[in-house]
Amino acid sequence: MQEGQNRKTSSLSILAIAGVEPYQEKPGEEYMNEAQLSHFKRILEAWRNQLRDEVDRTVTHMQDEAANFPDPVDRAAQEEEFSLELRNRDRGAQTDQKDREDAEESGR
């Protein structure tokens, strides 16, 4: 239960930093009306921007850390680290693409 609470707080903190306040539902309001769709789009944009920032940091980190290690074990460790970072970057790109598709679909 505590883990779920931490996750909720973390998501809210990220959104607050991005300038997106939690949506305040109005009594009798229809689900996913124009105001809610607009709010949802702002959330998706904030997350997309965060993912892009993380991708930029990953690329910069990989460029800064690139070294030609003479020891095969050190080289393998660095390549594995880069592989994990690239995998995470690809996941972020896939999430970004899905977010854009969802935003387009909700805009119809």
C-alpha cells in the first residue's frame, strides 16, 4: 500500500514541476469532457517532455563516458551499460510514440 502511495506522490510531483495541477472534477461533469481531455493532453505532453529530457541525458552520458578500455572485461561492462541505457531510451521512444497516438485519438 505504501509503494502505491509513493508512486502517486512521485507522479504528482513530476506533474507539479511541469506546471500541471491535479484535475478538479466538477459535480455532474461528463467523463472525459473537453476540459478533462485538455488536462489529459497536458499530462501526456509533460511526460513526453520528461522522456525527451531523459533521452538527451542518456546520449550526453554515453558520449561523455565513451572510452576505449584495453581490458576486455572493462570494455564489456561499458558496452553492457550502454546497451541497458539504449534499451531504456527505446522504451521511452515507444512510449512517446504511443502517447502521440493516444493524444491524436482523443482529439478526434
